[in-house]
Amino acid sequence: MRALGRRSPRRAAGPILEVGVPIVLVTLWWAWSTRAGMIFFPPLPDILRSFRETWLAAPAGAEVLPSLERLGVGYAAAVLAGVGLGTLLGCSEAARRSADPIVQFLRGIPPPALLPFGILVFGIGDPMKVLMIAVVCLWPVLLNTIDGVGGVDPTLRETARVYGLPLVTRLTRVILPAASPQIVAGARTGLSLAIIMMVISEMVASTNGIGYSILEAQQTFRIPEMWSGILVLGVLGYLLNGLFVLLEGRLLRWHRGARALEGA
Amino acid sequence: MNTGRGLPLLEITGLAKTYGEGRGATRAIAELSFSVREGELVSVVGPSGCGKTTMLRCVAGLLVPSGGEVRLRGRPVVSPPPEMAFVFQDYSRSLMPWLSVRDNVELPLRHKRELSRRERRIRVEDAVSSVGLARHLDRYPWQLSGGMQQRVAIARALAYQPEILLMDEPFASVDAQARADLEDLVLQVQAAYGVTILFVTHDIDEAVYLSDRVVVLTRPPTTVQETVSVRLPRPRDQVSTKELPEFARLRAHVFRGIKRQMAAAPEPEAGTSGGRLPGELEARESAATGGQ
């Protein structure tokens, strides 16, 4: 009863706030920017027109698709490699211990610092960008997978042993699901890093993509277009995060359920 | 009456377990030998910390003993054998929270190639029904009470159709009513599935109530103090069986045996127990009043 009473007003207010606050803020921005007459903060209607023309009109997704492709391929490669390698390392205490300092060190290197190296070795083409994105995302996924796999409850492992579960079943039905809350958390961190790296790599060395467009618009003084590119990134980040939350909700339904009951 | 039902299924000979090496070594189990015959239900009780769980894990092939051996149908056990199932004390950590009851019970059957999908499903549903959870097949373990979760773990073991079922203090963390129900469930399914059971518990009443024989262990370094045959009639019943003078006699006998062990404990331990039995060792009141 108490929990209900505490939750219901918040639940009712939630959607109103979630929709209302952004509307208010956008309206304020609109009103202020149309009146302010500042060069670097063009009127919102101009930005939106540019948004429509640049990003939604004829050459549909000409700049967005290359970016998304790099992001998708790099991110997927990182998640696969991170989970695979992390599972391998996480299963053995010795491997875990010897890998830890190395992984921690590599993770500590700010990703853009690797760009000069990437360009040197792979040039400025897509492979370089995909690789850079993948390298950046790899660490959080890898570290969290190692942690998650290493932390699987011993009773669960013994249950798998007692019932003679074969390796594949053990991995797919016991170890990986048990580690999935941590893996998903790592993948989430990786996703935001991937978007950052995508933009940076496109700004430094590219002939297309969202990052390139933003920089190009700035350099040719098309300020509304520059802003519309930033807007695109915001929308993209929001949508990808939403997608991720949706996926996470399905994948970790059991986890939330179990946790909620534990707290009750 | 029930003893001597069959041939030895499980033989434990000279089992020893020492932790650590050299001067710092701790001898947990000195020497354990006993056997379990086919169709029997044997309980193992002993003073707190006597290595009951260690012993059971060695029997299961989860832990390598320092000496002696375990044989199942004459073959030495070095890793968990396929004819054996195990019910852990901590049911909440032994069931997979991401799998439904059905999938949890089915998990150990997935790699049994000789079973068709349909046979598997029937086995799962039979096992889950036999523990009284047919209505909960598609729920998740965390949606069930502790006692129900342990039922799921038992159903999983039954569906596996082992020749021998090892149970490690399976009811230690459920409430008293659920515990009595689960004890009766064990008796029921043992009759229905004809499975041999080795049952570790710290509850003397439970041991006497369930078993054909009770193996009483000494304190560490552990050996077998005595083996008590329980000749109470079956089917047993929480009320009428526990009213029998024979039940009272047996539980008193086992109780005294363990109490002697505790009294003989060296100074520091005797100090902590203060001459009374440690909290872990308890005879349930209902039985104490019902029997005397």
C-alpha cells in the first residue's frame, strides 16, 4: 500500500513532465532565438528549415547513413569481440588477473589519441573509422564481461557441473545470462563512446558523415546548418539510447523482476 | 525393515579431506566410510562444522577428496556422474532466474539426446506436477516463495531421473510449515520415483523422520560415530510417526550421541557453546513434546 501510494502521483506526473518540460524549453528557445538576432545562435526556425533541407530532403540520409554504418559495424564488432574475449578471460582466475592491468591501461588512453596512429596505418577511409570506433567500445564491454563472467555465482556453476551441461549450454544458458546485467551496462557505456568516436573521426578525416558536415558547415559559415547537424546527433543519440533501453528491458526482464522482489 | 533393500549403490571408503598443507593444514574429514544401498534414504547428521557439506561435495564429485574414494555402482567418482543429481541448500542461487520454471527443469535434459522434444516435455511436466507446481510452469523462480523454489529444484533433480539424489541441507532456509511439507514431498517422490537419497541435515528430527538409516558424524577431524537404523513404519506421517515411542527413542539417541560429541569438544568450542548445544543443532519442540 505504502509503495503504491508513493508511486502513483509520480507515475501520473511522469508523462506530463516528460513531454511538457521539453515543449516549454523549445518554446523558450524559439522565442528567444527569433528575437535575439545573434549570428552564432540563429533563430530556431532557420535551424529547423536547414534540418529539413539538409537531413530530411532529397539525398535522403546521404550524410547520416555512412555515419550510421561505421557506428553499427564498429560497435557490433566491439561487442562481439568484447563478449567473446571477456568470456574467455573471465573463466580463469589467472587470465583475469594477468589481463586486468593491461586492459585497465589500454582503457586509460583517451581514444582520440589513437587517431593519428589509425590514420597512419589505415589511411582516412572507413576501415580506420570503424576500427577506431571498435577499439573505443571494446574496453568497457571487455572489462564488464570479464567481471560479469568471473562473478557468476559458484552455486550456479556447480549446478551446471552437477547436471553435466555441455560447454555451449553452459555458456548460453548459465554463464552469459548470469553475466548479462554487467555486459549490458558495458555495452551501454560503449554505445555513447562509439557515437563520440564516430563524430571525432569524421571531423578529423572524412569526406562525408555527420561529423564532417558539422565541421564543413562551420568552416563555410553556414551556422544554421551547423546547428542542424548538432541537432541530428542529439536526435540520433536519443533514438539509439531508446532502442538500447528497449532491448535491455527485454533482455534483463528477469533481472529487474528479481531485484524488485528482493527489495520488497 | 527398509534396510537391506538392495545392493550398495554408493560406497564411501576412507574418505578424507584436508585443507591446506604442512603445519597450517586443517583436517576437516579424517576418515569416513559408509555405504548407501539401492532405494535407501540415508541421512547424515553431525555437530556444527563437522564437514557434512564437504563430505557431500566430495561424494558428488564437485570436490576432490584428499584420501579415500567414492564409488557409484562400483565405478570411482571423479567428476559429477550422470546418474546423480544434487539439490543445493541455497535454492535461490541454484535456479536460473532468467529461465521459467519449465525451462529450469528442462535445462539438464536438453543435452540428453535420447529424449525427443515431446518426451522431454512430458518428463518436465510430470516432475513439476509431482512437486505440486503444475500451475506455475511458466512463472519465474523469483516469483515463487522459498519453499516453492526448492520444489522447483527438486523437480529439476527428479526430471533428470538420477539413480541417486544428493540433498545438502535442502530445507534449512525455508519456514517451518514449508519445511514439513517438503519433508513429506521427499518421502512421496522417493516412493514414486524409487530414487536413492543421501540427505545431509542438521535437524535430527528431520533425519529420523525421513531416513532408513541415520549416519551420525563426530566433530572434526570427522569420522562416523555410529549408524542408526530407523525402523519406523512407512508411509510416515508428520503427526502419527512423530508420536511413536520409537521415534522419540531414536531422536533422543541421536541427540545424545551428538551432545556427547559437543561435550567432548576442546576448551574454546566448549566455551562458546556454554554446555548447551549450538544453535545449529536443534530438535524441534513439537516432536519433543509429542514424543515424551
